[in-house]
Amino acid sequence: MENSKNQTRNDFLLLIGFAAVVLAGPIILEPIGGNYPDLLQKLCIYGIFAIGFNILFGLTGYLSFGHAAFIGVGSYMTLWSFKLLTMNVLPAIAFSIVLAAIFAYCIGYVSLRRSGIYFSILTLAFAQMCYALAYSVLTPITNGETGLQTRAIRSDASTSLLDGDIRVIDQALGVQEFGVPTTHFFGIPMSGYTGFYFCAVLLIICFFLAQLITRSNFGMMLKAIKSNQNRLNYTGVYARPYLITAFVISGMYAGLAGSLLAVTDPIAGAERMQWTASGEVVLMTILGGVGTLVGPVLGAGLNKYAEQKVSSWNEGILHNIFSFLPDSIEDGVVGFTSLFVGEGWHMTLGLMFMVIVIFLPGGLMEGFRRILAIFRKPKDNQSAQSNTVSNSKPDEPSVAQPAE
């Protein structure tokens, strides 16, 4: 009972600390130039994506390379909600999560008949099929290479829905549009810092739900599957329903992330369904720490910050950084480091990934645990010494009783 209370208290403190850090993101990231809304929004969105992926990969050990399909499904569903119903984001997000859950169930039902590398290949195949269909057969829905985006309400019924929207709910409510239609949450615009705080609140909610799943009996069953699925089967427990449920939940998280990408930037393209997007979330989760709650969010933040900042560096910035060096040495250093910035920022990400995997197999969270262990050791040594001193006190001499 005492352990349960301590665990509940620790989870509550973790949630409060996580929420405080996320909401204070603009202040925390200001010294390193990461406090502009577009980056903050992406940190929250891909944090949601990574948390959902970790529910499947971190708890069950099943590695999926097809989660980009659910990102694309969520984005396309959101855009069609904007075009057909309303620019309010609430219906769009709800429909995207539901549709992503349906897609995840269909893909998971087939893919989870296999495990290991075969499961990974099946999910990759499904994602690539969705990507190819978006560019070919489903062009009337996805608009192919051009992508899907919101338009002004059409004045002529003969105009294609790809070139003009109808937004029946907005028209029924008499909503007036001026210029380019913008997304909103009951009048609150979803751009700038308001869009970030909307995404931040959803990130905190998703983190809380992941906490509940991890600590629940369902989460313990998923961990048992990862530990030894064969032994679990021998006990009479059929693991497949639990795996499908975890896959669907993970797909719903990805659908929500795809929806938020379209909410903050009302355009959807098939490039979001490419296999590289699926590999990206794997890197995020491993960088942060597989199976941890905070780790995937840290990995997503590190990845997106590197993408936004390191990719924007050029030789002029590098010359300013290394200006303290002699000219001959400065030119050589800038020439070498320029290979790892700008268009070559993936080289930096790859090196960073290699270093973390080699020296911190548990990701950034393992590094934090090692640092905490260093500070805890002196306290543990002091307490151990005090216990030794107290236990080594000589026993008091016994007084002999006089004989009767």
C-alpha cells in the first residue's frame, strides 16, 4: 500500500513538472533561440507522436516502420473537415483520431500475425502502399503532388472541391470569411503562440494518458509481452488482443499528431507518409529512451531543434563562431564543419545518434539517471557509514546476579 501511494505521488509530481516545463517552453528555449512559435508547435506535435509510438515500441517491443501512414491519414482527414464542415479544429481532430484508429486496426490486424522483423517489414509495406496510393489512385482525394489545402468558399457548384470549399457548418452559422481562411478553436486562432499553447495542452493530456496506460494492468500486460511472450502464452493468456489495442492507441496518437500538423499549417501532402517519417520517430524514441515516459519527448525535441537550427547554419555563421582562430586554421575548421550543417545536418544527427547509442544505450534518460546517481552516492555513503558506526557499538556489560 505504501509503495502504491509513493508511486502515485511520484507520477503526480512528474506530471506537474512536465506540464510546467512544457508551458514555460518559450522562456526556457529563449537563450538558445528556440522560442519561436513554429518550432514550439513542432516540438509539441512530434512529442505526441513519439509518446504514442513508445506505447507500442517501448512497452511491447514491437518495432513499427509504418506510423507515418497514420500521420498522413490524420492530416488529410483534418483538411477535408476544414473544406467540408468548418474551420473549427475540434471536429477535425476528432474525425482524424477516429479514422486513424480504424486504419490502425486494419493494418495491425494483419501485421500482428507476425512478430520481430517480419512485423516491421509488414508495417513498412503498408505505409509505402499508402504513400503510393496518395500519389496515384487516391489523387482525387489527396490532390497528388500538389497536396490538399483550404480554399475560399466556392460560389459555383461546378467548381471542384479541390479548388473551392463548402464548409456547410460555417455557412449555416453565418461565419464571414475575409481573405485566406484560418483555423481556430471557437474563435481562438491556431497560429502563433496560441497555436503552441493549444498543442502544449494536448501534449500534457497525452502524457497523462500514457502515464495511466503504463501504470495500469493493461500496461503491465504489455510489459509482460515484451519480457517473454511465449511464457505468457503458456500461462493461457492470448497476447494478440492486447497487441492490437496497443497498436490502435499508438495509431490514434499518430493521427492526432498528423491532425495538429494540419491545424497549425493547413496543408496536407503525401510526403508526410514517407518511410523517412516512420524512421524519424524511431530515432526520436531511441534518442530519448525507449520505454520511458519523458524520453520520447526529449528525443523529439532534440531532433526537431537540430533540424530547425543546425540546418539553418551556413559558412557565414560558422566564420563568426570560429573567428577567434587564426585565418588559416579558421578556414579549415569552417570547411570541415560546414559538412555537418545546412543541407548536411543529417550528418550531425547521425553522429549524435551513434554517440548516444554507443555510450548511452538507454538514451538521454539513462544519462540523467547516471548524473543523479553521482550526486546520490555521497549521501548513500554517509548513511551507510552512520549505520556501520551505530551497529559497531560494544554491547553493555551484563551485571551478574547474586546467587541465592
